[in-house]
Amino acid sequence: MAAETEFSIIERYFAPLAHPRGSLKVEQGPGDDCGVVTLTKGASLCFSIDTMVEGIHFPEDAAPGKIAYRALAAAMSDLAAMGATPLFFTVALTLPKADPEWLAGFSAGLKILVEKYRFPLLGGDTTKGPLTISIQVHGELMQRGLLRSGAQPNDIIAVSGTLGDAGAALSVLESSSDAQYELDESERYLLGRYYFPTPRIELGRSLLGCASACIDISDGLLSEAGHIAEASSVGLYIDSYALPLSAHLKAFKGESMARKLALSSGDDYELLFTVPPEKWNELLSRCSDINISPIGRVKPGSGVYLDNADARVFQRGFQHFA
Ligand code: ADP
Ligand code: MG
């Protein structure tokens, strides 16, 4: 194949992802100075950008389709946490070289979510340099979004799915860098949870009007709970024995380590939210197809407390410049 240029890369691997456009009115996709979409009156635009750097956010030899899927799913998770409906996204890609096989894999990884959510790629930037992926997602809100700041004393604290799986995958990644190492079923499951997180878009939308506060768990439960506690000026009391753990995580790490990971490891992209008790049953009936676990209560005060202990938990999530 002839060497790719910046323009052939865009044409071949990214412009085709502009098509499935759902209800969005696209006036101009990739190819002009800007993309253009028609805005609906009364709707709010909700947007967020995330960057992933090779060697920091994903291993150096990771397959391009996995990197792409995970970067887009992680960015979409922020829309989910606001209760927003995905509209479109843009990608700024910095690449050391234009390898057609790599680019085809990367484009195919994005395509899975583009098609599943009818979420088109409407623009971006392509440059040469160390592998870095920035994705800006845009979503729509027809009502007030889910903020971190609305939790009230007596609200139920809940999480979706299971926690700790992606954190455990990091130790699978370490041992599997040895080519002789054969993965068992649990290890494969955990790696799948790391590379293919589910952005909880449908859940986020169902939480609108029900949840009082919401955040996605990218940096670990305790750290995210701390953000809700601070933004809402309340205390979050969490029961670590109520945390949802997958059977594969327990098989791989044992129950006690599994619980530790569920409390503090990141990358699961589940939602952590608070719900007034009178809305709890309505919430469960709206979300019957997803596992929701109550894990504690909001009380007056500040900070995060574990297992009814008097001592406040000090937990910091991953911080780049710490
Ligand atoms: P400009 O110089 O005006 O910024 P570019 O040459 O960077 O334009 O990009 C040309 C067009 O291709 C733009 O519409 C841009 O949005 C789009 N584009 C560039 N890179 C990507 C990418 N990785 N994915 C999708 N669209 C892209
Ligand atoms: Mg440009």
C-alpha cells in the first residue's frame, strides 16, 4: 500500500466514521475548517475531553482496536455520568508513524461504539509524535444534568455493575507480558473489563429526575465518593461488604483483596450515584436490566467513611502531578 499522508489517513480511517448520525442534523462533517451541526432549541450541549498517552494510560504494545475502544468508552462515560445522550465526537490523534494496519485496527475499535450508539466522528486533528489520543465527546441534555453537587442527607448511595475488575486486570497485564503465560477464564474476563468498559449511557439517562448526584468511577470508588461528598457538602458512609464484586475478580484475587480493589482501583467506568429513598423503587424499575447495588447512605457532615467507622477515609485517586 502507498504511504499514507495526513489527508489519506483522515479519508480512509476517520471520515467513514462520520456516517451513522442518529437524530443529529449534521451540516458538515470532517473535511472542512470546522464541523457544523444544527442545535435543537431548548437543548443543552454537554461536552468533555479526555486524553490517553501510551505508557501512562495503556501499555505500550496494546492492540490499536482496544486502545481506541477504551479511549472512546472512557470519554463517553463522562456523558453517561451527566445523563446526557451522545451526539458526536472529535479525535485528536498523535501518531509516531502511519502504519495502515494499526490505523485500520484503531478505526475498527472506534466503529464498534460509533455504530452501537449512532455516535458519529465529526472532526479532529492528525499529527506526528508520541502516541496520544484525545477524544472530545458532545452530548445533549433536554433537562438538568446529573451533577456531583446534589446529594442530600439520607440519600441512598448506589453503584452500577461490579467494581475492581479493571484494577485487577493491571496485574494480569503484568504477568501476561511473558509470552509463555496462558490466561485462564477469569483473567480473560478481567482484561475484557479493562479494555472494553461499558459506558453506562442508558443508566445515566434513567437516572435523570431520580438521582440527586452522580459521577463515573474512573479513579476508584473512594476517591469519586470524595468528590460527591465535597461538591454536595455531605458525608458519604460506605459499607465495603456491600460492594458488588464479580465472581471472576473473587476467583482471581480472593475476596479480601477483591474488596480492596473495588474500593480504590480505577478504570471500571461504572456510575456512583445518590438517590432519595422515596425515588429508590422508581429507579430500580427504570433500570431493571442493569445490576444496581446500594452501598451506603449520605449523612450530614463531610468526607467519606467506611463501615461505620468514626474515622474519615483519606483516599486520593490517581494524580498525574502528585
Ligand atoms: P485544519 O488545518 O483546518 O485544522 P486539518 O487538515 O487539520 O484542517 O483537518 C482537515 C479536516 O479533517 C478537518 O475537517 C478535521 O476536522 C478533519 N480531521 C483531521 N483529523 C481527523 C481525525 N483524526 N478524525 C476525524 N477527522 C479529522
Ligand atoms: Mg488541524
